[in-house]
Amino acid sequence: MLLDGKEIYRGYDEYGPVLVIDDGTKRYLSFGEGDEQSCWLKSEPHLPQLDYIRAMCLVLLLTEPKRIISLGLGAGTLNSCLHFHFPESVQQIVELRREVIDVAHRYFQLPRGKRIQTHHMDAKSYLDCIESKPADIIFSDIYDENGVDEQQHDPAYLHECYERLKPKGWLVLNCWKEHKGETLLTELAGLFDDIRTCTTQEGNWIVFAGKQRDTQSQKQLKQQAKLLSQTLGFALSPYLNRMNLLNQPHLL
């Protein structure tokens, strides 16, 4: 998809270009011609624009976001949303590309301060080497201009994420529709007790994996979604309606 607007920044690193496009109303982060990594509304910087980011926010119905690890930054629109709406939250953000971190701060108002710490390193290296307190949520959204980083599906990577979570913690994976199938789900079912999925209209396949099963009824989740939607500024119900709870025994 060709992005409309004016190119206001172009930088390069060993992984390729980093572009910022501005159409007057929104800004876009891109890693190449026709690539859209992130979208940011200038008048409402805390309001996620992309469907898959909004779908990932369904995890907020399942756990309190007090300690969060984000593996992959993009423009930081999800992180800005969480920072603004959940003032008790503390975030650790891991991003491979220094250029992306700098652009997120400069052009997309990624917050700075004690509640957000960025790590310029590979996600797997962070999981292997950097100590941190157990997290309520781990968001794994590792993409480049070619698509999903395959390490995101590696059994060792998934196990490291599991170990970093609190007993009631959740892992949220942003995948693509081509990754649908039992291989990833079977790996997750060997670790997690509660697995749910949501497919967006754009084709993202969001996987939610909880260490303990959430016992809320669909009615309770819908009530929560209605309240949380008022806080976040967008409707969660369309995404909740597409969330499927998987029956793990059929995977094994």
C-alpha cells in the first residue's frame, strides 16, 4: 500500500530505511516503500489507529497492566496508549533498531520517564540476559519490512516469555493470517492454560496466551469491554466478538 503524504524524515541503519510520512492529520512509520508499520493520529496521540493494536488491547480485559514488557516498538502507539490511560503501569520496551527508538521519541511523542524504559537490543537477547520483575503482559510484535520475525514463533522464545510472566500473566503475539495452524498453538498449549485468538480485517492474527485460565463469562467480558472502551476512546466489542477461546485438549 502506497502511503499518501509528505516524507518528513528518512534515516538508514544496517537493517534498511526508516521513514516518517505525514499527511497533515496522521503520521506513518514505514520501513520501505509501500510499507506501513504504524499509524499515529496527531490530534489524539494516545488513540491507537491500527486494527491489530486495538485487538491486542483485548488483553486488558483479562489482566491488570501494571508491569508490561513490549518486544518490538514500532512508533510506540500501544505504549503511549498504555502510559496515558494506566498511570500505575511500568513498561519495559525492547527494540532492535536504535533508529526506530529515536524516531518514536522525535516524531511520535513516545513518552520518556521512570515508567518507560527502552532497551536497544534484540528481543531474544533481552529475554536471555536482562533481569526484570515478572510482567503482567508481554506484547510480542517483532516485524520488519518483510513481515513477522520468525524468532517470535521459536519454542525457546515462547518459553522465555512464559518464564517472564507473573502466575496470572498473559503473552500477546501479533502474527499474520499465514501463521494460522496448530504448530504455534501446540507449542503454546504445552505452556499456557488459556489460549485465545482474534483475526483482524487486515489479516493480523492475534494470539493471547494466559498462564492461568480466565473464568469470566462472555457477558462479563462484554460488560468490561463497554467500560474500557469509554476509557480508551475506541470500541473493543467488535474485536471481542472475533475472539475465540481454544479448547487445548484438541490441539494435543
